[in-house]
Amino acid sequence: MSYFLSQQLVSHLTSRKTRLFLSTTMPYPETATGFVVKDPKKWQSFHKEEFKLKTFKEDDVDIAIDACGVCGSDVHSITGGWGETPLPLCVGHEIIGRAVKVGSKVKDIKVGDRVGVGAQVGADLTCDNCKADQENYCPNQIDTYGAKFDDGVVSQGGFSSHIRVQEYFVFKIPENLDTAIAAPMLCAGLTTYSPLVRLGCGPGKKVGIVGIGGLGHFALMWAHALGAEVFAISHTKDKEEDAKKLGADHFIYSGDKDWAKPYAFKFDFILNCSDMTQEFEMSTYLSTLKVMGRFHNVGLPDYDLPAMKAQDFAPNGSYIGASHIGNHPEMVAMLELASKQNIKSWIETIPISAEGCAKAVTGVKENKVRYRYTLTGFDEAFGKRY
């Protein structure tokens, strides 16, 4: 073999190795890289892997992720508490990053915008629910992770380098909201803001917030910002100081015997943010509602609700219900409220890695965080992506 040919061969092999290296370390735009769980019995074991992104459509936005909040839903999903999920699964649906690609039909987002994504990445936008701004109840909605797109690809969440999302579910983040602080608002914030607004939270209303955790800390801040008289209800005495800093006007310790008696017929509604409702004496909580008052659940436990009789609702004509995240206009309004009133999530940051993901979900599971974790350091984990 001549020297010239051997140099050509070396050059060819070197360039091929380079291409192979780049294709395995920078998989976007065909795939993303994320930290996945493969077995609900080993839910604290995360593996860094590539996964396929859905087929790009002209109303899609691609986002390079910079931060992702860690939600109780993530834990319920990877442990199998809410039932079977497709595996391997990359969770995370409190996402903020930069738009790096937009389709030709995208109107409101441009490349370089700082944007957020919550717990929903798609809907048909043509059904009666969608037309009524109820797209979070669309029969064809697509969750941010664990749902199938029309091309058969399973959606994967924000513990990852990139995500591809239908424009309607991508939101510009106000400039004065810090990325790590704003991220948890995209699910936990909206999940509490939406029912508060729909139930009429505002001046002259007395609102009970049960469970001062990741959801409850948002509920206190929103209810206060909306002008209601706010009652924090908790079985943890040492959260009183936090609750009042978050906006509660009153703190009720629900561990006391007969705690509810002074509050009979008191609340216009209760927003239950606890995921331990299976342990509640529900008739006691219902007794604190005004006539026709509502006990509304956003904390969704792994277990059945406690047994109740129809008679439990009769003394005040009360109701019980639940809701699922919120809609597009509510997300926009919530972010505007946070921006104008300088509302900030109480967070702890953890650099994203297999170990960091495990630490975060374990802390949520064991109720150790006050009050949300945000995963950060995505460039260190996945490389510079914009």
C-alpha cells in the first residue's frame, strides 16, 4: 500500500470515528439522552441512556433543558404506585430550557426563547373540551412522560437533554423569574393555582389548605396572592412558621383531638394537597365546610380514599372532587401573577446525574424536602446544547 493510500485510509477511519463519537455523544435531533428507571422495584436506580424523540411536526418546539423540578408524580410513576408505566421511563414534568428548533407553524415561540413545559405535551385541540379551554381533560391528551404519540414513540420527561413539545404546551417564562425557582411552578404551581381560581379564591373567601408540602406551599402562596383569608391545616406542628411566611393567616394543627370543632361551617372550600388522604377521618374535614362547600383534592395518593357514607355529606350539603393540572390560560395567568408579585418557590437544587436523580426522588418519597427539588447542571451532564 502506498503512503498516499495509507494516509487516505487513516483519514477516513479517523473521520468515521469522529462521526461515530459525535453520534453517540450528541444524539439530538433524532434522540435525546436522559436518566431513566428500568424497574419499579429499583426505582432509585437511574441509568443514562438515549431514547427516541417523536417525529418532528411543524407545530412542535424542541427545547434544550436547563432545569427540571422533581414532582411527587415522578415518584408515584417510577415506583408503580399509580399503576404500570412503560419502561424504561424518564420522568420529570417541571421543565425550563431554551427553544432550539421551532416548526414553520409555530407562532409565539422563537429559537432562543426561555420556555417552560408542564405535565402535558399534547392534545387534539379540536374536541369540545379543547375548544372550551379544557385541554387538560382532552380524551387524546398526551402526558409529558409515559404516553404514546401517534407515531408510537413513548413520551419521555425532563430528566433529559431535550424534549419535543406541541407549541400550545410551551410557555414563555417571564424574565424576572429565576429558572430553578420557576421550574416547579410548571406542574405543582399550576395544579394548585387552577382549582383555587376555578373555586373562586379571592377577597372575602375563607380557604383551608391541607398538607404543607410541595403542593401545599404553592397553594398557600397563590391563595394569599389572590386575596383570600388563608388557613393552613397540618398534622406537623413545626410547619407553622413556614406556613405563615408562605402566606397563611392562620395555622391549624390537625393532630389535636376535636381540632375541627371551632371551625364548623367555616371554609368556602378546602384544597387538599396531602397524598395521605387514606388516613383522614373525612367526616371531620367535611364538617368544616360551609353549606355547599367543596373538599377538593390535588394530592393523589397511591391508595383508595377512606370509606365514606352519603350521610357524611348531608349536614352541610358538601361535595368532594379533584382536578388534573390546569389549562393554557391559567398557566399564563399564574406565571404573570408570580412575576408581578415576586412569588418564589421554596427550593433545593441538586445537580442532575444518576446519583442526583436518586437523591431527589428519595427525598420526595421520604418527605425530606422543604418544599421542592430542582435538578440543575444540565450542561455538565449532557454537554453544551445551545
